[in-house]
Amino acid sequence: MKKMKLGSYTPGTSLIHQLDPRTKLLSGLVVIIVILVDNSWPVLVLNTVLIFLVLYLSKISPKSVLHGVKWLWIIFAASFIAHCVCTQGEPWFSLGPLVVSKEGISRGLATFLRLLILYLCSTILTMTTSPMKLAGGLEALFAPLIYLRVPVNQFAMLITIALRFIPTLIEEAETITKAQKSRGAPFASPKKMVRLKTTLAVLIPLVVSSLQRATDLAVAMESRCYTGGPHHSRTKNLCFGRYDLVALAVTVVICISGTIVG
Amino acid sequence: MPVIEINNLSYVYNAGTLNEKRALDNITLSVEKGEFLGIVGANGSGKSTLIQHFNGLLLPSSGSIFVLGHDTRDKQYRSQLWKSVGLVFQFPEQQIFEATVYDELAYGLRNIGLGQPEIEVRVKEALENVGLIPEEQFLNTEPLCLSGGMRRRIAIASILAMKPDILVLDEPTAGLDPEGYAHILDTIKRCRKNQDVTVVMVSHYINDLLILSDRLVLLDDGCLQIWGPTREVLASADVKDYDLLFPDYIKLLHNLKKQGFQVNTGVLTLEEAVDEIDRLLEGE
């Protein structure tokens, strides 16, 4: 892989890396719900401070998080500009026919912060939690649904396998693309139909090999007595410790105090 | 005149990230027109990365590579390089996507822009070259219905049909049964004889390369360890450092030499090794 994929797991030993995946999932969920429900300034500012604190504690370079988001900046900027121009209120200044209101700038900034928090929340979660831990965390959080006869274990296995094979598929797609390029596949052709046909030259072999791999994996799992039940064990069990409690408490306190002040 | 000239080439994957890995380190070598160059090395030694520089799929992080006299950094030239350098990837049967053998072989030829009559001639020629005869029997077959070995030959034929000046093969015999293995090696020999093509072949197993190669390259952890005419490479004392790569009879001769016997270690085949040992025994 030429470049690190956006949000891919970066191994580390920071405090955030060591937190239980359930803590990170729950905290992320709380923060996201609060900023989506309540867009008052205290909530947004406190959560922005919280998320940057988490980024600092995770010891991931802010550059690598923010750099990988080039195309998202366009959405951020577009939503900010749209809010500035389209919100009616007390005019601040005008650019030709476009009138920028003070309320518009305020709402634009609020939306920008919400989007930024959403992005950082999900990116820091996936960058500091290995796919296997993430799947384990999801399984544990959804475990109560077993009583409603929801096949949680199967879903967890499904997610684990899907996450496990994403890098493999990306690598394979890159190799097939290179192989087709070596036969002159016109990936950069100006004609749409030609480009579509060229994409098929990568997609078809990729689907064929994925199906083959899925069949092999199913046979390998069955031959090791996998029946889809809850009876499989993990090499590392999840552990909810003191730091997790502190982290959850801090998140909840910040979210509640922000809402009360707002 | 060299068809490929590499000067101080280095290549780094994921440069500037935590996953940074130096795959090739300061490689300098050249490939002469019409020669057979064998590249050998363990997994992760940089063999596949190196050959992807030959048709411009990868560009050096530092250093330079000239293919057929032009720098591959020239974008215009690089975009046309696939026509002159045919690269057969590892497990090439996985790239097959067309519905019939004919279409699969014609894919590259259509991209070159050849006319229908020329394509038909070249497809049949390529099938014959890889030993899939009579050609008519295979032309309308679905490639996925064929055996793994046959699919591999079709994938190789799809490159041969383009008649490249330089043919680069990445582990063409990996994972094949003895019959498939023999067919692929026959194809390479035939192709070299009939088309006067320069061949670069990568392999884990040096036995394939000993008989075919004019010169041999040994890569280890991204560095060029040995490069020279095959017999000279085998005769050199450095071979001892790469025990697992070389066949037992070469190791035996090197051990005999180490114990003070006057023995020629530059042998290619088991038969030559037997003759050498016979000569040694008769001498005593």
C-alpha cells in the first residue's frame, strides 16, 4: 500500500490506545449524540476541547489525522459558506449580491465544529483501536440483545472477518490494477465507457478471488468446529479498568455540564 | 548496450509514515539486450518491488532507472512502456477477467491498437507458444473452466502476444504441479529462442534459474548481494552465506572446497557436480 489509508489503525501504547474498546465506543457515542442534539456553544466548545485532549493523549500526530482529510475540508468549507450566505439575520458585510449575516457566521462555525468533532471522534477511535478489539467491543456491547434472539455472535464474527479482509482486498486490488496496467488498461481514458470496462477488469478478478477466499475460509472454520455459537474464546479478553471508569466519567461530566450551561 | 540500466536505485514504501519500509537500497545493475537475468532472494527481499520499476509501475525514491535508453521518470515515455516491457505478475491467473480465452489474450493487443486480423494471428501464435494446441480448441473456452496450470499459461500468453522487447516474469512457476512447471519453463525457453527477447525472471528456487540464466542477481533485505555471470556467482565464496537458497550439490562442493579439496564450485547442474566429484575421486 502506497499510503496509509484514512483512519487505519496506528499501533501505539498511549493511554487512549490502552482504553477498553467499549469505553471508546460508548464515549464516542455519547459525544456524538450530545453534539447532534444540542448545538449550543458551551457544548460545542467543551467537546472540541475534549476531543483535542484525547488527540493529544493518543500521541497520534495531529498532522496525520488532519492531513488525510483533504477532501473533507471541501465539505467543511462548503457547509460553512452555505450557512454564512443562506442564514437570514443582521447583515455583517456583503459581497456583491451575497449578504453575510452574523447569525450565519455563528451557525457556520457551529456546523464546522460539529463536523470536525464527528470526524475526529470516528478517526481517533479507529486509529487507536485494532479492528479485532473494535469487533470484540461491539460484540460485548450488543451482548444483551442475545436475550432478544439477535445472533450477536454471528454478527461479531461477520464484522471481524470483514475488517480483517479489508487490507487484503485493497492489496489485491492494487496488484490486479498494476497487472492490468501492464497490459495497457486505459484507466485514465477520457471516455466513460472505456473507464467502466477497465474498472471491470479489476472488479471481476477481485470478486472471483473474494468468493474463492470466502469458500476456503468457511471450510477452514468448519473444519475447526465453528458452528456460529457463542462458544469461541479470544486470546485477550476485554478488561474494563480504572482508567476506563475515569475516561467515561470525564466524558459524561463534560457532556452534561455543557448541556446544563447551554 | 544495456536495455535496462539501474543506478543507485532505492525505493521506500509509505515514506514519511510510521509504516515506512525501505524495500530497495542503493541497487546498481544492468541488463544487456537478449540476455536472461535471474533474480533470486527470500520473501521480502525486494525482488517484486525491483521488477515493478522495469515497466514504470513504480518510480525510484532515489537513484535512476533507464529502460531501452529512456528515464522512466519521463511521464510520456512511462505511459507507453507497457508495450515494450511485458510484466507477468506472481499468480497471473488471478488477473483473468474476460469471458473467453481469445478475448483475454486480445485485451492487451486491442489496447495497443492492432487490427482484428493481426490480433487473430498473434493470439494463435501466443497459444502455440505456451503449448495450448490445437489453438481452435481453446479460443472460445471460458478461462475459469480450465485448470490452474492452464490458466497460468493463458495469462503468460496474454503478455507474450504483445511481443515485448523485455519479458519480466515474477515467480512464474510458483504453486504449479510438475507438468505445469515444465510447460512454463519450456515456454520461456521457446520464447527466448523464437523471439530473441530479453528475459528477467524472479524465483525463490534457484534451480529454475541456474540452467536458464546468463547472469544472476541475489537480493537480500533490499540490498544487492551478488550480481554476475551464473557460473561465477556459484563459484564465489559468498554463496555459503545463503545456504537455504542454493541446491544441496552446490553446498556440498563448497564444503569440499572449504576442507581443502581442489574442486570447481562453479557448476550449474547436478550432472556437472557428479562429474566434478568423479574427477576428484579419480584424482585421489
